[in-house]
Amino acid sequence: MQYLGECCSGSHPADGADALCGEGLTRYRQAVVKGCTPKEGAPQCLLRKGLLVTPPDDPEILVPVAPEVALAELVRPIEQSLERQRMDAQSLAGAFVPVHAIYTAAKREHQGWAMPIHGERVINSTLVHAVRSCQDELMTVQPGGERLVYDLEELDHVRRRTRHRSLYQHAVRTQSATMRHIEEIVGAGGEVRTLDHVFDRLVVIDRAVAYVPGDDARRTTALEIRHPAIVSFLVQVFEEAWERATPVVAAAPRSLEPVVTDETQRAIMRMLVAGYTDDAIARRLGISRRTVAGRVSRISASLRSRSRAQLGYLIATTGMLPMDDGLPEEPEEELSA
């Protein structure tokens, strides 16, 4: 390669063995134009990336390498490593297929219609996996005020045209943190509605499997239900509540609409008639006790009531509530004396 020596005869090496890559780019351009560059003082950033290499017939110079060739050489070991990891992952998944089948069959045989899930971490990971595997339809009921849910963290299941419907309490309409997530769901194509109060937490995947809380007070257990009749019943309960609920519009202001305010007011009055305490009403509706106390005070003032018992009587006898306006029973400890 005699021409390489000739083209480099008038070159001067760059000062400093650790030249910056800004200088390296200038040096690389010169090498491309001239066909070579002196090896002495070559920027390390070019050598590390394989953009300058020593030709076999002249160890004193460096010749430029096309960017796509140098890039391919750098990327090849990374791609090979990724391919090995993909193969390892596939091998692991294959090894777990019979284990999963045995585990599921044994659990169903032992537990019958429901399989318990223990521990908050296991519950969360189970629900995340279930939501990600959803193919057609996801239904969720989320009581509890500002408490966020697993299915709002990732929206891939909505974007891939899975129908996602979620029920909340009216109270979330004034909670900024929850509304931001709800707006993301609606913006991605999901549907969200609210009720004055909702039944307990529920997740239904593709109308085939449902998840409900366990019976412990700390909520550290859940049940996975696959019995077709029970799942169908839970879907029906959800659908009936969905028909009564008020849609959330993403662009709407974060405040209680008149219809929502009226429904919340009626719910408070129903529970006053039933004898609920302010604490029980607050828990049921997902609002603060202070808010409940304020509304109860205004209702009492409007009816000129002198006591809690009289207030319930006046609400029930003055026609403020429809005759068929009912409420599910609350445990006795939730009621006032």
C-alpha cells in the first residue's frame, strides 16, 4: 500500500495522546480525505470505536474504517449477548411450563372454586401479570379515595385495543393524583365512571378470571376465581353498577358535577336514615369525615333538626328520598348507637 505512505508524508501528529473526540472527528475527516493519518497521537476515541485501524503493511499509520463497518463490529458482541439471554429466557420459560401446569391443577383440586393468594407483594405481581395478559376486556372496581391501582401504571393493555372499564367513587373527581391517572386511561381509549359508593375491589380479566379481596382486615390476601358461574355473576354485578354510574370526561374540570353532587347528597341521606355514623359514611363514600360532617350539618339546618335521630326521621318522612332508594346493609359496628 505505497499510496498510503505517500499521502501521509506531509502530515503532523495531533498534540496529546488523549485528544478529545471533538478533535477525533476532525482527525477522522482528514483521514477519510487523505486515505490515512499518522498513528502517533491518534485520538483514543477513534481507536476505541474502531474508526481508525493499522493496515497490515504499514504499522506507522492508521487508515479510516467506514462508520457502518465499525458500528457493526461494536454491535455484534452486544447482539450475540442479547441472543444468548433470549435463549436463556426461552429455556427458563420452557422449563416452567410443566411446573405451572402442576401448580395450577393442584391448587384447583385442593381449593375448588377459588385459589387464595397470600402477601401484598405476591398479590400485586399476580395482578400485574394478569392485566398484562388480558386480551379482550378488563373490568376493575377501585374504592378507596386517592389510593392508586396496578392497572393505571401501564396502559399497553388499553393501547392494544383491549376494552378497559373502571369504576370509582364520585369522591375521586376532586383528587388530582387519581384524576391524572384516570385522564391517562381515558386518553388511551379506556372508560371510567363513578358512583356515590362502589362495592369492594374487583378485577375481571377477559370474563374468565376474577380477583377479589380476602376476608382479612389488613387486605393481605386475595382470591383468584375461575369458576364460570361465579365470574359470570361478578360480571353482572359490575355491568349493573356500570349502567348506574356517571362517565368521567378527560377534559372536564376536576370538580363534582351537579348530578354527582346530588347523588352523593342522596347517599349521605340514605345512610343517615339507616343510622350510619359519620365515620362509616366517610369510609363508604371515600370522602373525609369533615366533609360528611359539613354536609350533615347543612341537611340538619335545612330541616331544622335538633338531633341525629330526628334528622333521620325527617329525611325519611319529608319526601327528600325516593321510596325505592335503598342501601346494602352495613356491619353492626359501623352503625351509630
